[in-house]
Amino acid sequence: MPSRDIKNYMHSCFISTNACALEQVRRERGHPQLQLQAMRGFLERAGLVVEELDHLNIIHVTGTKGKGSTCAFTEQILRSYGFRTGFYSSPHLVQVRERIRINGKPIGKELFTKYFWQVYGRLYETKDTHGGSMPAYFRFLTILAFHIFLQEKVDLAVIEVGIGGAYDCTNIIRRPWVCGIASLGIDHTSILGDTIEKIAWQKGGIFKPGVPAFTVKQPDSPMMVLKERAKEIGCPLWVCPELEEYPADSGPLRLGLAGHHQRSNASLALQLSHSWLQRRCWSGGGRVKEQPGCIQGSILVFSNSTSLSSWAVGLEDTEWPGRTQTLKHGPVTYFLDGAHTTRSMLACVSWFSEVASQHERTTGGPVVRVLLFNATGERDSAAMLKLLVPCHFDFAVFCPNITEAIASCNADQQNFNVSVENMLTRCLDNQRSWRLLNGQEEKPGDQLLISRDVLPLVAAECCSKTLVFPCILSALQWLSQGRDSILAHPDKRVIPVKPSVTAKAAPLRDATGIHVLVAGSLHLVGGVLKHLDPSFAS
């Protein structure tokens, strides 16, 4: 096959952004049923049929906030019972392989490469008889995930919906074993609708006739929509109890994911896991001992005389990078959360305020708080920043989701630099919003002066409290001031800044501790982790 076609497709598959995937969905939203028909066609061209997906014993999960965490809890619980698990999620933080996990680990490079070319080859060989069409980014990865899970013979697959539910390409699944809906809110309004009721209708589209479904407690109006959808489809729907309603004789349940908002996700995961295990027992799958507790209308309920210990291990062992995650690197502590909606940012602020205060009480000296923020797409940056004001940051730093700026660019990167200018303009807008929210007047001459030749060397400084950097590495290097050994490693290229910008960092050099909240974008969090955690760079 022509190398140019392969190169172009690899580029679209591995360099494509979430924004590109969203734009494709927007273009096709006028014909939603055609999206699913097209997905089935691509699946068949890849050598699969939808009936084969029934063998994956799928747990299908959607929601606006918390669906990824719910999936992570669920996968860990069932893996703790000895099952071989598959887990498909989005987006990835650093590498695309993170989206497809076997037994909790991203699929290895060799296996990913092997299966990638198997699927790609079958699609490429049939493209001429199908008008030259090839599946776009998310569709291809979804097909690849199904293929991998079937080839690797997983006992179950936990599938996180991409966007919405009813017309998401994961919804070609015919017979999941159980469905779940995490917390609903306003997001992707140009695709899903501009009211929470319209969004609830889309999310309820993953319900299937006779398949049990569970939801966390929702506001009255979207809950009514979910109930109507369930009745219309013929799906039994239950509302999960609060986590506090599960009695535990060994004390409160401890969760591997921090933040009070994770408790509803954990409860949903318990119900999904129980429902799946219940069906496994009925179908003679074996390997599962009788569960402690009793069944009331398929809701997992524990009496005071029973224990949650066999389930609690999974909840406590769950890891989900980039979500309410804390990394301590000497005097610099990073608090990472991919919150990118106002509702998720509220939860992030609550978590950060509590955990940062705990750290500060044990630091033994002055602590400087730094916000590292970016937001993309149609996100309401000003609304999110307003929620962050009460955290009392000493510095607010803004940068685009570019891991490292490149000093010299070839002709192929010229358009990329234009895009960089647009992203930096968005950062300047965010900086302006932050200053206004903090009662700081904007100076008439405030602007980012960008030279194409020295773009990576530029940091905008509009006042002593806020700065804009051209990439994530330059922002991290400035705010850590050489006090993070990972960032100060000789292998890291030092991005120079103006002396005046360096001078403003004196409080960072003098403080006993530096506390950095990274929020606003999962892609920003992923870029930060690529620099801070060596395991993400491999």
C-alpha cells in the first residue's frame, strides 16, 4: 500500500486532537442514524460483526462527569476477582495506547502495533470498493479496541462512551450485560443539545431492552427523562444509593481516587460490578463465590451483619491518572485534575482546597500557590476561572496544550505556528479574565508580542501575578525554579525567559513549598504528566 496513504492515516490517527473528533461529530449530527450505520459498515470491513461484540460481556457507561472514574472503579473491582478485563476510555493523557487497557495496563507497543496493522490493513484493502472511505480517529480506535479485546480473550470489557450515548459509535453494542450513567451536566451543547433534558435523552440512548441499567442520583428533570427513556426502551433502571448507605464493619470505605465527588462514582461502580457478577453466576461462568449481601430488585444492598471487604479492596486500589491526582516532587507538589466544565471544576476546587490545606499544615513554612490553567474548544473559561478565585493563588500561569515549543520549524510546521498563535491568544484571554476577576485593571499596552523566530523564548507578563508561556515545559520550569529534580534533569532543554520574568519568581525560590494546581483541560494535565512522570514518556 502507498506509504503516503499510511503516513497520512497515521498522522490523523495519532496526531488528531479531540477537537477534530468533535468537529466530525458536529458535521454528521444532522444524520445521527447514518453514523451508527457507517460504524457497523467499518466494523464489518475490519472483519468483525456486531454479534461478536456480545461475547465481550460489556459494561457500557456514559455520563457528563465521572464516567471515566466509574469505569476505572468497576474495572478494578472485577479484576480483583480474578477476571481478565478490557477497558476502553477516552481521551488519553499522553499516548493513544492508554485508551485500550488489558488488566488495567495500557496495551504494549508491540501488541498495539500488531493489532493496529491488522485492522488498518483490512480497512485499507476494502476502501476502493467503498468510495475511498476510511474511519476517522475515534471510530478507528473503537474498532481497534473491540478487535483487541476479542483477540486477547478478555472476560469482560468496560466501555466508556465517547460523546453522548445514543449516536456515539460505541453504541453499536447490541447486548451489554449492564449499563451505567454517571452524573449529568451541560457539555458538548452543539452536539448533544443546549439543555440538560436533551443531554439526558442522548445519554439514555445506551439503554437496551431487558438490560439492567443504573444511574447516580440526578436532578429531577433529567432523571424524569432517563426514566421515560428506560420505559420506552424496556430497560429496568435503578438509582444507586449514596456510598454512606453501604454499612461497613471495618470503617468508612476508602477510595483510591480522591474527592467527595468520587463517592457517587464508586457507588455506581459497585452496582455495575454486582450486576455483572450476578449474571456471571447465573450463566455458569464460575470463579465467583457467593457475594456477601442480598439482592433487592437487583440493587446491591449490604446488611449490618455482612461485610464490604471483598469489594472495598477494588475501590481502594483504583488508580486513574490525571483525576484528583497528587504528585510530590521535593518542595514542589502538583495537584492534577482534568476538570473542564463548571460542574467538574466545582468538585476540583473542593478537592484542592481540602487536600492543599492538609499539605500546607505539615509543610513547616510559607507555601506559594500556583494555578496552571488552560481550556480549549467551547469551554466557558471565565466561568471556570471564577470558581478558582477563592483558592487564593499567588500566581496564575497560562499556556497552550503544547508540551514543548520547538525553536526552529520547517515549512510543514508553518500552519502549526499559526495555530499556536491562536492558542496563545486564548491564553491571553484567560489571563485577562483572571485579572478582571481578581480586580486588577488591564494596562493599555498589555499584549503578547510574538515573533515567529523567537516564539519559544517569549513569556507574556501583564502583571506580577499572571504570566503566559508558549508551552507546558516553559511554564513548569518557571514555576518550579529548578526545585523539581525531574524538570531540572540535564536531559531537559531549558527554555529561556526574559530576566524580568525570572525576577518575578523570587517568592517561588524563597518558599518552603510550592503547590501547583493543574486544571482546565485533560490534555494540559497529560502534557504535564509527560514531563513529570517518566512512565508516561516511554
